[in-house]
Amino acid sequence: MERARTEWLAALGFELATLEAAHGVVFVVHRAEIEYRLPARLGDRLDATLTLIELGRARMVALQQVWRGDERC
């Protein structure tokens, strides 16, 4: 899930290493809620998605989901 968030930010032009070095900005996960629906197994091809729910000056809320094909895990 962390990788999905960092790649999403990078795709928007926000490289985390650059933000930290140039501006002292770091992202911290303050809270996470997980609802497991299906197990993922070693070797499964998984896709993690991210949908921005809320964006403020110092806070971002995102919905992340993990998919195995058309099954939401």
C-alpha cells in the first residue's frame, strides 16, 4: 500500500525524496483501517489502487484497494 501511495504521488510529479530534500516535507501515515475480504497468496498478481477522498493543507485521506484480477481482496 505504501508503494501504491508513493507511485501515485510520483505520477502527479511529487517525488518524495525531492520533497524532503528541497522543502523538508515528509508524508506520515497517521491512521490506517483495513477490511480484509479475500486472502492474497504468495505469487498472486495484485494491483493496488488509490482514490483521493479528501485533500487539505496538512491532511490527505485516500481510499486504497487491492485487486486480484476483477476480485477485490
